[in-house]
Amino acid sequence: MQESYDNALLGRPDAEPPALAPRLGIVGGGQLARMTAMAALRLGCDVVILERNRLSPAATLATHALVGDWNDPAVLAQLAARTDVITLENEFVDAEALRSLEAAGRVVLPGSVTVSRAQDKYQQKALLEAAGLPVVPYARVDSLHQLRTAVQRLGLPLVLKARRDAYDGRGNATVRTVDEAESAFHALGAGGARALYAEAWCEFSLELATIVVRARTGETVTYPVVETEQRNHVCNVVRAPARVTPEIAARVSEVARRAADAAGMVGAMGVECFLTASGEVVINELAPRVHNSGHYTIEACACSQFENHVRAVLGLPLGSTRMVAPAAVMVNLLGTRQTTARPMGLERALAVEGANVHLYGKLMSGAGRKLGHVTALGDTVEQAESAASQCAAAISFGEAA
Amino acid sequence: MQESYDNALLGRPDAEPPALAPRLGIVGGGQLARMTAMAALRLGCDVVILERNRLSPAATLATHALVGDWNDPAVLAQLAARTDVITLENEFVDAEALRSLEAAGRVVLPGSVTVSRAQDKYQQKALLEAAGLPVVPYARVDSLHQLRTAVQRLGLPLVLKARRDAYDGRGNATVRTVDEAESAFHALGAGGARALYAEAWCEFSLELATIVVRARTGETVTYPVVETEQRNHVCNVVRAPARVTPEIAARVSEVARRAADAAGMVGAMGVECFLTASGEVVINELAPRVHNSGHYTIEACACSQFENHVRAVLGLPLGSTRMVAPAAVMVNLLGTRQTTARPMGLERALAVEGANVHLYGKLMSGAGRKLGHVTALGDTVEQAESAASQCAAAISFGEAA
């Protein structure tokens, strides 16, 4: 414990510590970066976070926290100068800026090509379709003319989506008539800065997801297939493993692996699928990053999605995705209103046996904002869900009345 | 992810973030503080670390890191001003300085009385004996006269130990003759600043340990009883659960609970025991803190010793100590020589399925220095030990030749 010889031996008490282990840079400082940083620190890495503001959930865990615009090549270059490998917690980073880092010989994983393909959801669909993977029918809608063509071809209802920067339902609209479609087309900002595309309405019986991790070598591992349940377009509950036939689970894993290959992914990728009424698996969306549907892996799997992501981007062997319990359920802790994110009710929440509480240390709450999550293990999904739900229900955010 | 409204709502981008969750201060910044900080951060706490030097393993994870002498009441007062609860990662902090904080109304857990009883191992023995708990026969040795009396009463070989500030075998000597006893008495610095005591030699068949966590309410939970194996007085391997009869395991848990009660402990306490050749359980030593013999609980138990320590000192309900696998083995990663602590061999280590690597991010290695650990779960202790040992053997520290 009294290990004061560090500084004496290093000789320069005010100097930056030497980098003995890999230095991982993460673009973005939210909860995904925070949990990735925890995994990286456990493996002895230095972690540098780049976020637009100083008080981000991941900044606390960073060896260094840089504040700046991640789309600014000069800021990214500062991050690169301090790190050996750069990774991303979101797919919204400007791919051109990432390309400039790669051109300068920096390691960015996932790479700019993967990010550019994934961040434009229209291109993402095209990529998956070209790889022979099942996607919901879709169409380009750059103009009202194309919108009307899309309605004719894809039918109604129809989902209009922003090609970029949309998440958790933001930038999306489901329309039931041509008039609604035209209103939404304008409301979503089409024709201006925002490009849209249209997707056919997909009647699904279940939403399934998995995390696939692809190593630099191209080797892939997949985590158990899970059921995801959205509330107001925000992930609310994840149930592992999904209560589907082995054939359906295998099909989800297969399309996830093939999608990761097609995208040239390195690292963890979330793959969201629909199980249609006729039993087909269709890819809904790829996220080229650690994903909310994989948070349960922290407690439930031998090696979490976060550690496997770190291993993948650092070129280390991938860890086992085996579950350590028969079942696990994760419930998100979502804000309900604009207030501080002061957690309330932790005493009751922690009294629920076997529930693991994760709070992200955010300062402000907001409707649907992800402020934490709860994971419980169990012998069955039902048992785990009971504990996780009871624990999550005890927690609220904001000031006491 | 784009959650830039934090600063706007808070209005003061350069201000200290408001404390929304409990602020935990930790005296000491080594690996125990590091792993405690990870557990506290997961629960949304702010963590403030106080360590003598800036580059400590826990500093990276701290919301704030204070550099200063933890025995200086003014420095402790700075820590107290930034935190709601102060806890300790070692028992070497001056109990008087802690008492001054308590007198000022600060919450220090474990409290100064507990720390003062535990940090003086002679007093610790006396406390345990007074509580009717089994200890190795011992004697005070303030003078050569008392030393000779101790030899007569306790027999030879005899273990001379510093009453304070000794750990991992430092400050201890095993002597086989009266001459050796007198030499060691002087060599250990007796008569000067260092007070000694003597313990009878204990022939043991096994070293057992457990972690007991005592809440502010006095409620206690105990973790599975483990076997510990020392190498050169440093903990090397921990096997969970111990391969002993249920009666012996129950006896260890019972003495641990009673010891925690007797010490007025709040938080996690390591209790090391000898299992004698005749099958008796005798307490070797208490450590009023999270303990190396409990590192395996991170992966192997529903709630780790670190999280339960945080819960206890914050007054939150204690979590389940149930193992999530039939067996777990932890192997320490110890330095062998004075060099940098650059980890080598991670590629081979992480290729061992199911082994979890924890590196502490220390800068310098040294003989016997704890630089990390590996935990593996398994269906049997033997299976877990095979994986943990293989993984640990692949890791070394220092520069490539």
C-alpha cells in the first residue's frame, strides 16, 4: 500500500505518467464510454475521453478528458496524439474527420469506412442488401416525388427516417396517409440539411438483438440473442436469452456475423432485428458500437461486451460470451422530466436481492433520458425480470418534493 | 448521446458539478481504493481519493484526487470538506487524526475506535481475546526482559511482529532460538519507534479467510470461506469455496461475525484464520478494510466485497454474497524485480478462456509487489485454478529484453 517509490524512481513527479499499457481514446463521453472505460481500466489501459462538455459520465474515469468538438479534425488529432487506438461510442462522428486521422497513420476502430456505411442508414440498408442480408423494404426519399413513389411501392403505414444522427426514435415518423407523409417530410427537415429515407412498416412479433464482436483478424463472437422491448422508441427491457427456437436464435447470430463482415467492423456491434409474424428474421438496424441491448453482459457473461470491444480494438484475443446464469434481464432507468438526475430510492432498490444497479452519474434528467440501468440474473427470464423490474421501479430521479 | 443540455441547464460550465449522489472519500489510492471506486462509481457516487502521490492506481477513477499526507488532520479536513462519508483502504491512518474528523461531525467508517483497535495488532489480539474469540497465544514484548518471558511462555519457534504498519510479512520475523529472538528484537527496531509483540508459532494445516461486511445497523453478511496460500508472506492464491467441512466453514463465518461486532466495524473486513492440525479455527489477523482474499467476489459473487463495503459505509442495504458459480480461484500478479510495471503477455493471458484479468495501472514493479490479479470461475476449484494459473503465468511485468 505505501508505494511511494513510484515518483522517486520516475524522477519527475509532475510529469505525465509514462504510458506502460495501451492508451485507448474514446470519442464521446456518455454511459457507453463510461462502461467501456471501466473495462479498459481493468485491463490496465489508459483511457482518454473526448466529449463536447467537461461533465460527461465518462470523464471521471478518464486518465485524461479532452473537451472539444469531435467533428473537428484538429481536436481529433489532439486525441490521437495522446492515444494508441481511437474508438467511438457513437456513430455520429464525421467519417471524413476520421479518415484524416487514418491518413495520418492513426488507428481508428471501427474505421472510417465502416462508420460512414453505418451512420447513413440508407447506405447501411444498401450495404446489407448487397450482402444478401434480409432488410425491411426501403426507398430513397430526397423529394416529394420520390416520397410518393415510395408510398406506392412500400405501402402505408410507412416509416420516414432521417438518414443520419437519429436515435431512440428521434428523427423518425410513422405516417398513415399520403398527407401525413408529406407533412412529416417537411417536419423532419427534408430538403434542407436532413436527408430522409422511407421504410415499409414491418409487422413484427418480437424485437430481437445481439451483439457481435469482430476482431482485427476478422474472427467474430456473438453474444446470446436477446428480446428487446422499446417504450416510446427507447430501449426499456432486455431479456436474455430470447425465448425463441434455437433455429431463430442461430439465424440472428448468423445475420449479425455476416453484417459485421460486410461492414468491415472491428469491435462490438449491436444488431437489432425484427422477428416477423411469418417467422422471418429481418435486420432493423446496425449500431457500430457497444449497445444498450448488451449491458446485461457485464454481470451475465464471462466477458462483457465492453471488455470484448476493448480487446477487439486493441488486437487482443476475444473473450467468452457464455452466460454465467441461465437468464438475465436488464431494465433501463429512464428519466421522466427535465430536472436534476439526483437518484432517489436507492435504499429500496438495493434491498432487492440480486439486482445490480448502474447509475451513469449524469447531472440532468429528461424525458426518456438514459440515466442508469438494472440487471438481475435468474434461473428463468421471468424470475430475473421480476427482480430487475422491482429494483428499477424503486429508483426515480429529481429533487424530493 | 448528444446530451449537451447539461451545461446549459446548470448554467455554470466551469463550476464544480453539483453533488447529486453521495460523495465517498477514500484515504489511500492503491488497488483496494481503485476497485472500491469502481463499485462506488457504478452506484453513481462521486469518489475523492487522498494519496501521498499523484500517480496512484485509484486517482484515475476519482472525481477528485487530493495529494497529501493522510495523517495530517488539515489534509483529512480537506478530504472531509469534499465528501459525505470517508472510508479507508488501509489501517495505517493515524486514529487520532480520524478522531479529529469525528469530533468535527464528519462520518468516518470504519470509525477511529475500530481503526485504533485493529491497527495495533497487540490490541487487536486483546480485543479478540476479550470477546472470547480464539487467537494464537501472544505476549507483549516492550523489553528484552519481556522477550525472554515470552520465549519461556510461548516456546520456540516464535514470531516477533511489529504492532503497527506491518503487512505482507514486512515487520515480522520468525525466530528459532533466544539469540535469534534478541537479534530480531533489535533488527525490527524495538525500543525505538517500533513496538513489538510476540506470537506463538502456530502449526496450521490450512489458512482460511473470509470477508465479513457489517452495516451501520450492526447487520452482518459473510462471504464464502476461502483457502488462502501465501508465497513469501504475500497472498498468492485464493480458492473459493474452501475445501473444508461445513462445520469448519460455519465456524470461520461465526468468528468473523463476532470479530466484526467486537471491533465495532462498519464496512468490509478481512478475517484471516488458521485451521490448526487439531481442527481448531484460530484468528490470525483482522484487516478492517476490503481484502485481497475477497477480490474473487467481483466475478464470483452476486455483490462484490467492494460494492458491499460501499453500501455499508453509505448506510445502504447489503447485497447478496452468494456465489454465481460453483468455484472461483484468484491468483495475484506479483512483481519480481524493480522495473517498470509494463504488462507483457496479455495476448496469451487473455486467450485463456474464462480468466478475468485485473491490472492495477501501477507504474513500478518490485519484488512481491501486487500489480494485478486474475480470477477464473469453474465447476470445481481445480478447474478454476487451472485457468487462473495458466492466465497468470502468461503475464509478466517490465521491459522486453
